[in-house]
Amino acid sequence: MLAQDWAPLRNDGIHDRKGPAVKQKLLQEPAEALSKLPPDTTGNMVRWVEALQQGIIQPRASLKPDFKPEILDQDILLDLKGSMPIVLFPHKRHTEWLDCSNCHNGVFEKQTGATKISMFQILAGEQCGICHGAVSFPLTECDRCHSVLRPGQKKGDPRPPLPGSHNMPPPR
């Protein structure tokens, strides 16, 4: 699906086609709005971070007019013991959108390592899954997070199957 393939608001099954916002064309059509943004190949078909970096969009950091966001330019490595490539969490990409308090101390503790991150919880829409799979790229894009190869791994190596997936070998 490309941005131009988005259904018009009157036909999207979400908006009230008889409501004033749709009837009087008070809302911008998704195809028009999204066609100006860098395309992606998955999710809602937009590379939002790229759009931000190119200055195409300028999201508000807060509803408070004098709010100054803290942009943290620090990468953190997660999932250091698994068999998938290591997760690189780029704080800067996240803090350009969100204040630290959106995640810390609620979804995640502020102290590194204090929150046990679980792929099960993420897939259930918790932790990272609150945004990824909803407003950010979907969880099917494993390599976007699991991006740091472990010693001995090569790009393109087969990934271990997810627990419970149909391609898991039977237990012995």
C-alpha cells in the first residue's frame, strides 16, 4: 500500500461520512497528507523519523507552551543474552518525539536494567509495543531494533524462530 492508496475519509469505515468534518471537508485526506512524507514499506507506510529529520513535520513536544524537551543522544544496547541480534535503542529518535516522562517511570524505570523487557509483553502491546505496531513501525520489522550483530553472526544469517511459531522445531 502506498500513501495514495489510503481510502478517503468518507469510505474508511472509521469516520462518519455524514458528520460535518467529512461532509464539509474539514479534515485533510490521508492520501494527500501522507504523500508528502518519506515512504516506508510497512506499517502506515511513512518513515516518521526521516520526516522529522528532514523538517517536513515539526511535532509539538508538549501542550505546555514553554516546555523545553530534553533530547537524550544516547544509544542503549538491550537483549545482550539472546540469540537474536542485540537491540539498539536510540534515545535521540525517541526523545525528539516524546518527553522522557512518557516512558520513565511508568512503562520503564529510568535506571538502566531495572525493567525486565519481554518480547511477550511487547507483542501484547505493552512496553515498546505501546507505540510499535500502533503509531510506529510494526513489530514484524525485527531488524530495525535487533540491529547489532553478535560475535560470530553475519548479516542474513537465519534467525531463530519465535516461541510458539509454526516453524519452531518440535520439543525433544
